[in-house]
Amino acid sequence: MSCEKSVYITTPIYYVNDIAHIGHAYTTIIADSISRYSRLIGHDTFFLTGTDEHGQKIEESAKAKGKSPKEYADAISATFKNLWDDFEISYDAFIRTTDEKHKIGAQKAFEVMAQKGDIYKDVYSGHYCISCETFFTKNQLLEEEFCPECGKTTTVVEEESYFFRLSKYQDKLLEWYEQNPSCILPKSKRNEVIRFVESGLEDLSITRTSFDWGVKIPESFNDPKHVMYVWLDALMNYLTALGYGSDEVNMRYWPARVHLIGKDILRFHAIYWPAFLMSLDQPLPKHIAAHGWWTRDGQKMSKSKGNVVNPKEVADAYGLENFRYFMLREVPFGGDGDFSQKALIDRINSDLGNDLGNLLNRLIGMSGKYFEGTIDSKDIVLYYKDELAQVEESIDKLEPLLFEMQIHRYLEELWRPLSIANKAIDKHQPWVLMKEGKTDEAMALVALIANILARVSVMLHPVMPETTRKIATALGFEIDNSSWTQLIIEKSMLASFTITQIPPLFPRIEEVKLEQAEETPKEEKKEASSKEEGIALIGIDDFFKTSIKIGTIIEAQEIEKSDRLLLLKVDIGEASPRQVVAGIKEFYSPQDLPGTQICLVANLKPAKLMGNKSEGMILAAKDKNGLSLIRPEAPKSNGTTVG
Ligand code: MSP
């Protein structure tokens, strides 16, 4: 097949504030498999991944590590790139938002949007979650303070900002969703987006002035204190990677066939991004496909819980391609999935070992024993027309499933021919055929099995490239665009061919102890969930990461307009007292607090609450009878460590 189509496939660009975990690996492996399929069928394919390196979150993470943001970003970006190289991810470009070319393209877009009349200057006043790099209105917050996405404390921001006229695009967006039923996949997610947009879009603040780790807005604005909002900068990567705003334009790949993302970043991709593109007069992507969330033992993975699954460790322990197959097969696209080694081992031993590996072993055995490995396909249609028709029916269903991101169903459907093959052997019993002298019929059966395995390995190739290459070698052919055309499109048979022995592909696997991904023993798990309401158990080292100190409240006052918060000064034996904002106003009057000893979490990152810096958290316990501060039983010197 000729390269008549240009196909562009992207992953999100990953934040460089953390190393890769299986959630990142999942998106990347899906994108890699689709790209490999697209290349196999002869499409001119461009697969983009990379890292998202600007913003307040990265700036703060770098500071905490004593590094400059760029040094920090360089180091973490390299860990992503190295991991994808290790995993043989077939990306065509790895973009970094600190690349000069990207910055120029993002600035160009800012100018074009401004020329279009879509950017204006005003004052932003609202709440910002640094962790999610997202603005929220007061109504969206939990208890008027916490981020509705991640639960962390938000910061009150009031600063001069440039705005994008998102509201102007509300109707055009709704029209786009309406006219393109599969623009957001899975389709259930599209309905969520439509409901959100119908409820009304506000203009979007797209610059920040309170930090400077970002792309500066174009010089023509003569306003150097503004850097671009990290999501505008980040989304632009999909265009700048193709040279948008520079001389080396590769825009033949635009619009993207699919932007693969996780469900948590759907709003940015399905609302902001198409609106930005409309403003830039660019065509819109064909699909935005949002997958679900991987959890571990039913809980969100996070470093602080110590339950992050390291994809490299899993791949080293169980085989990279087995891991790829597992991730794509285990979870319906769009749904959440829980990582468990047991499920992984079951898939390897059952789907791969029994259904696929054993079939190949049976084929090698039969062809060697009865025909010295030399097989002819000429009589398959004569004896096994029905089986062949069923196999073809399954194979024909595959491509649309892949391009509609139904990858688990693609693999499920691909296993049907294997089951047909295994059943055909059991039903027709080649050893009986041989005994009865029906050599042609036995030969046709062996050839049928070989041809089924050939077709399955071609279609499985994008997910398990190396394994299927080995199967093809055993069957005496190569997987490439021409064998795909012959076997899948033209439905030709392998002609006369020789089957050779290869080592078993899926030796039986037992559980391996993973360092980071160690499973909590069942008993402990039960205890943890009943005693601790589902909070994961931690090691003592984790506990000691928290520095809790005894302190004395030396000053307490109300915060204007706040029903919950008090502003405290706490002496914890340092040169100056800590300022702490505490949600205890309903239970304590400011005049009763000075002189009270408390326990203070002293190594929390400072946060801003209602415009006041808070440098720690006071420990308290709350039940139906009210809230009590946690205090030492007898007075202790300020600064004494609790633990
Ligand atoms: N930098 C932004 C994306 C900008 S794209 C223009 C970002 N980065 S991220 O590193 O936080 O997340 C990248 C992707 O990883 C997201 O699609 C997110 O959904 C996915 N995942 C992060 N944790 C995940 C799981 N536990 N499970 C599955 N995917 C999850 O967001």
C-alpha cells in the first residue's frame, strides 16, 4: 500500500515534576501501538511525545530540590526519554516545552489570537491550584478552599492577566461536538463535555505574573512580566512540534488523527484546545481519546503513599511485550483499571501462554512430525472453508476497533481466530486423520493453523512487535506492509512454506517480588481498610518524612471575610515565629489561644489561604462532638520533635 495518508498521533506531554509510572506508560504504549499499526498499513505516520516543563509546580519542585528549573527539567525529561527508548517506543519526535522552537511557536500563536481579537487584558481574581495548574471559581471549590480535582489547598490569586475569549467559542464548540460524534472518545465522555460547555464558558486567564518560569508573551505586547499560562504553552506543543511558527513547517500531518490523553485532562483538550485552534484558524483534531485511571489496590497512585508502580520494574520482571499486552487487554478503554500482579500473571499464562504459545508449539510439533516442516496451503478452502470464513470475519472487524480506541476489544476479537484454531485441532484430530491415511486433509488442517497464526501475528504486531516477529520467523515470513496487504487485505494464504522450531515464547510465569510495586498482603490490606478507612499502610521512613514540632501559639486573630480560618503566630523555637492559617475558628476564639501549646507539621510547603501565607499545619482531631487541638500532655520546649 502506498503512503497516501498522513497520520499524526500524540501523547500528552508529561510534567517533569515526577518520574514515569504505569499511567504514563499506558498512554504511551497505546499511542505507540496505534502508530505502529498505522505504519504497518502504509500510512505516513508521525508520533509525538515529550515533556511539559514550565509552570509554578515545576518551579517549586525544582526549588525544593535546590536546582534551577531548567536543570531540574533537563534531568527529569531525560528520565522520560530514556524510559521510552528502553521500551522501544517508536516516537518520531520528543518535544520539550523549553525547546526554543516551541517557545517561538507558542508566542506566534499568542500573537495570532490577539490579532483575531481573542485576547484582552484585565485583572484575574480567583483561586488557583498549583498542583493541577488550574483556575477555579469559588463555587467550584470544596469547602470554599480545596481543589475539586486533587483536594489540595488552592491559592487565592489576584493579578493582572491577559484573557482568552473562550466564551466566544461556546456555540462553535457545541456545533463541533454535534457534527462530529466521535471527536471525543469514548462517546460517554463527549456527553460530559457537552454538558459542561452548555453550562456556560467563562473567558480564560492565559498569563501569570507571580512567577516567571514560563514562555514570555511576545515582545510586541511590551509587557515582560507576563508568562503564558502553562496549559496554553503545553497544548501548543501539538502544533509547534510540526514547526508551527517556524520556517520548517511539517503541517501536512495536521490535524491530528488522535490526541491520546487521560480523563483528568479532558477538559483542556476537548474545550480549550479546539477553541484555541478555532482562534488560530486551524482544523480540529479528528479524535481526542481519554482513557481511565490506573490505580493500585483500588487507590490512586502517589509517591507519598508509596504505591506507585514503576513500569520499568514490571517490564523487567515480566517481559516488556507481556506488559504491553496486559495493559491494553486488561482494561476497557476509558474505564479505570487496578494494577495487580495476579491479573498480569493470569493474562501471560492464559492468553499468551495457553492460547497463543501452545498453539504455535502444537503447530511446530505437528508440522515436524507429519510433514518434516514443509507445508502447503492449497487445500485449506477445500476442507476448512467454515473455519476460514469465521477467521476472516473476525480479522475484518479489527481495524475500526483500533482506530476507535476500542483496543481491549481489538485484542479480544483477535483472540477469536486463536480459539477457532485450537478448537479445529481438537475437533479434527490430525493424528487420527494421519492414521486414516487422510494426509491431504491433515496437511490442510496444519496449513489452516499456520495461516491463522500468520494473520494473528500480523495484527498483533503493533502491540507485541518482537514476539510476533519471532512467530513470523517460525512460519517463514516477515511482517511488513506487503505481508499485511497479502494476508489481511487480499486474504491470500502463505503458499508453500517451511515451519521451523523456535524456543517457547511464554515460559510459565510465577509471581516476582517487585520493589516498589509490592502488593500489600491480603490480611494487611483488610486491616488497613477497616482500621484506616482505606488509607494505605506506610513504612516508618515515610512517617519520618513528616516533621512535627511542639510550638506555642503567641498570637491569634480573625481573617476578614472568613468563617473558618484564624491567623496564628506559632513559636517553634526558630528565629522568628511561623505564620499559620488554621481552620479552627468555629471551635476556638482568638483570645483563648495565646499560650496554648500545639503540634505543628513544620515541613509542609508554604501555601496561601485567603491571601495569607501559611507556614505549617496544626494537628487537630474532629468528631461529632467538635474539634480539639492535639497538645503535649505536659509542657514541652518549643521546637521539640514529635515522633
Ligand atoms: N502536562 C500535562 C499534560 C499536557 S498535554 C498538552 C499533564 N501531565 S501529567 O504528567 O500529569 O499527566 C500526563 C498523563 O498521564 C495524563 O494523560 C494523565 O491522565 C496520565 N496519568 C497520570 N496518572 C495516571 C494514572 N494513575 N493512570 C492513568 N493515567 C494517568 O497532565
